Amino acid sequence: MRTPLQPKVGSRWRGFHFALLVLLMMTIRGVSVSEGPVNTPLKPFLFHRFGVSNVTSATWKYVGQVGARWWRTPPVLWESVEPTRGQYQFDRLDATLRLTHDAGIIPVVPLVCDSSWGAPRRADESDSEQPGEGEESPARVAISRSRFPTDVNAWQSFVTQLVERYDGDGQEDMPGLKLSVRYWQLGREIPEGWSDTPFRLIDFLQITSEALRKADPEAVILLPGFGSRALSMLAYMDDYLKPEQNPVGVGVPREGLRKSTEYQDLRRLFEVVFENGRDYYDVCDLHLYGQPELIPEKVRWVKDGMGRFDYSKPLVCMEAGGPVSDLGDEYSDAANAEQIAKALCFGMEAGIQSMAFPLSPNYTSLRPAYQRLCLLDASDSPKPSFHNYRLIVRLLQDFDSVQQIKVGRRNVGFAFSRSGLQTYAIWTEEPHPVKLPSRPNRLRESTLITEPGQSEPATRLIPAGTPVRANLTTTPLLFEELPPKAQMQ
């Protein structure tokens, strides 16, 4: 059995509140600050740092344009590939994977154990989502959940056939296969995507991971994503998040939640997964919608949940975005564009190794509050958040380490290191002008895009040795340190 890779754990600055200018000067000039721990170097977990989800055939062109190197494919339903036992229909999945292979984009493939003959729905099982209207979102895809199969051998045989077709080992492979599929997710999300008991979920993870690893010992198995609401609620109830932060909605008291069936079911499910699921997956997926500043504590809650049983797993995020109006946050395209950068900063620093954002609102039957968090609008045209994500991917694709700079209550900053050069993201909640120290190298300042119709950021070059005057606002400013001109020749 493969030994799970250990994640590089991020950490935030703790300790003394230095003046912003002094702290920036220290980090820029390479001075070691001993009063707080510095983030250990990060390395991408096998696939690259930046990806997308919710891609339709009409929006595939945008995957390359935004710079994503991996994507989560539509879920593979058992019945859609094996409608009757032993009769396989791979045509649609072949076409999807041929498209991604031709583009050189790495696929992450979710599996859904939903079959009228092999894993039928219970009579009391209801649909959790309404059918979508997009071409890639038929009702079955939108609302299907996994459940334990009535015939374990049939499910494992299906998984084996699936993996063998796309593993690239030269045996029973898809004709013309160019890029092997290594990343398999055991469902899209929990609890919404699971329709059975917590211990049945562990059994399901066990039988599915056994079939995957038997067919491909190098397969990388992802746990179904931890649902955003579930993460927020559990971190809130365990005092990682505070009432004044409104993590599950405005003015929701702990007392009422503690007595709710929803909370009690979530508590049991995640305790069972943390304690019993460790041997059946390699990577943990967290869905991180909502306020970006809450991400570090949600991540810490997950790490501590694993730590109680003396293990850790690499962390990725397949879905993120905000603001979420269902939680009482006021949505605007400008705020959504800002939160792309903030979520990436908080997430990567907290230890998320790879992140993805949903691309098209026409992919699934998400509620409107989540549809508008996508990088494209309802007509599948790029929003400001799309252009910001493209800029950030370009600047940070190969960064080596990240360190948070947080001073007082007003200014928030992150320093990303790449090949000995720094890229800074800085913003504030109370707009004000600042004067930053001079740098030994030139800087390119970029202001994130918040207005429709603008596809490139406003930029300016700052000569080496020149103090920087900037007006900090809620919109992050990016300062990219450029190599000396001699090195560019």
C-alpha cells in the first residue's frame, strides 16, 4: 500500500505586531525574523497548484486561457457507463478524456455509485438539488449521490474496468490514449453526495480504494470534498470560528445548532471519517466558499481532526469563491473578483496545496447564490474574477513558499517566493495611503480588476531603490519583484 505523502504545513505570523514598513523591509531584504515561525517551503502535490471545476464543452477554451493545469471532470455515474451489468458504454467519457488529453490538462475524475440495478435509491431517499438547465447538467448528474452497492463485486468490477481503460499501462486502454488518468475522487462532496450511514461510507471507501489500487497501484485517491457549510458549522461549534464572524449566517447561535439534527449528523459523520477513513484515501478535498479570512481556521480544524488520530494528509480545494449571499454577505462582481485573490492567499498559506474555482454557472444546478461565484457569467463570458485568476496563476504558478504578513487590524499582506524573488499581495479593510520601503530590484505593481470590460490590470513599473507610495484599499495590490536587467539579457 502506498505511503501517503505528508503535506507541507503552512503557518501564519504570530507574536509581536511590527510596524508594516519595518516588517516589509525585513522580508524584502531577506532579514530573518525570529519572533514568529516562517512557512516551510511548499511543493505542489503531484498536480499543479491551480485548476478549475464546472467546465462545459462550450467553455473548455477558457481552461487554457486562464492558465489552469488540471480540472475536475463531470462525475462518472456507474449507471451512465454500465447501464446493465457487464455492458459498458465508454463513448461519452472517452470523448471527455480525449479532449483533456489533447490539451495537456490533468483530469481529476469523481466516481458516483448510483445505479438502478447495482446501487438503487431507497424509497425514502429524496433529491437534494433541482435539475439544472445547462447542457452538461442533466438531473441525474445534478442530484445523484453515492450509496453502498447492493453487489460489491459488481461495483469493484466496474471500477477496475474504468481504471484499466485509462491507466495507460498498455492493457485494455482506450484507443489513442495519450495521458493516463491517475487522480480519482470517491464522490464530489460529503455530506450532500452520500446517501447512507457514516460507517457504510467507510466500507464504501475501503472497497472502492481496493479496486482502484488493484487496477493501478499508482492511482491517487481523493476523499469526497468536505462541504463548505459542514466545514463552517463544525469549526464554529468547536470554537475555531467565532459568533461575530457569522460563519453559517448572520446571528446563528451555537445553542440552536447544537440541538439540530443537521449538526448531530455532521458531527458523527466527520468523526467516523477522521477515525476510520485514513487508509482508504491519499488526499483530502475541502470546499471553501464564503469569507476568505475564515479559511485558515477551517483548515486548522481539519488538520486537528486528523491529528487526533495521529496522521495527516495533503489538502486540496476543488471549489472556492465568495461572497455567498445565502450567508448574509452582499454579492457583487467586484467583491467576487477581490475574493479570488484573498482566498488563494489565505488558502495557500494555511496549507492548501492546490486550488480550483468553478468556471461556468451553466454546468450544475447550484443555487443562484453559488452560480454567480463562477469565473464566467450566465452567458459564459469572462468576469473580472476570471481575469484576476489568470493574472495570479501567471505570477504564482511556480512559487516555492508563502508567508503571511498581518499587522494590526488594517493591513493584510502575503509574500510569495519564487526563484529568490518575491511577489506581494497587500490590502486593507480601512483604505489609507502608505509609503513602502525601497527594493533592491524593480517592481511591477498590478491593481486587480474589479470592473466589467477590463481584461488587463492597471500596472506601473517602480525603479529599483525607489520608495513606493500606494493607496491601500480592499482590492489587493500585487507587487511583483523583477529580476535585475543583467539577468534578463
